[in-house]
Amino acid sequence: MDPGDVTERVASSTDVVRLPMRSGLFADLEITPQILTLNGDGINDELRLAFSLVNVLEGRPLRLQLFDLSGRQVWEEEKVGLAGPQEFVWGGRDERGALAPPGVYILRLAVEGDARSETASRLVGVVY
């Protein structure tokens, strides 16, 4: 056994890390809370969308959009993400800065990969 070898059972000094293989571009999508209470008390006043960007080697365009049920875009944020943990935060305001009215909204996350794009949609609520 050479100095630096991990184990005697392997006839090389190569480390092997095994990770689950996924074909998607993101994993572990989590939205908290799913219902915003925009009353200014600091509790459930922001929506956080967290996920892991996977299967990419370079920065990739990420886009989060929120639509009302009529299909009108209420808010959007775009950024470039590298592989690893990602987060978007929505403070419950529309693109003009006004509080979003109470109701149900469609959240749409889009990730552009090298060979294809991937999207996910979820429903979130706003109450006062």
C-alpha cells in the first residue's frame, strides 16, 4: 500500500465518489411557505424557492416567474446559477412594487441546460 491510498483493497490511489444519477437539471425543489400572509408581521411574508442545480458544468440561466390565474405575469427574476444550491425569494410584490392581491398564483421555474431546458410549476397562495 502506498502512502495516501484510501484502502488496501483497491489497487490504485483513485478515490471514487458515488452519487445518485439524475437526468434532470434540478433536484430537491422546496417552496416555503406555500401560502404567504402579507401582513407585515415578518412571518410568512416571503416565499423562498430552494433547489439544487445538477448535471451542469457551467453557469446556466435560471428564471422564476409568477402568474395570476388569468395568465398575467405578476413577477419575474432571472439569474445565472452554477451547480449546487440555488434560491429565489419573492416578497409578495408585483413588478411595479405593489403588494400582490390575495389569491392563487402559478409559480414557474425554468432552467436552461446545454441540450435541453427543464421547467416545474407549482401553486402558491397569497392571503391577508
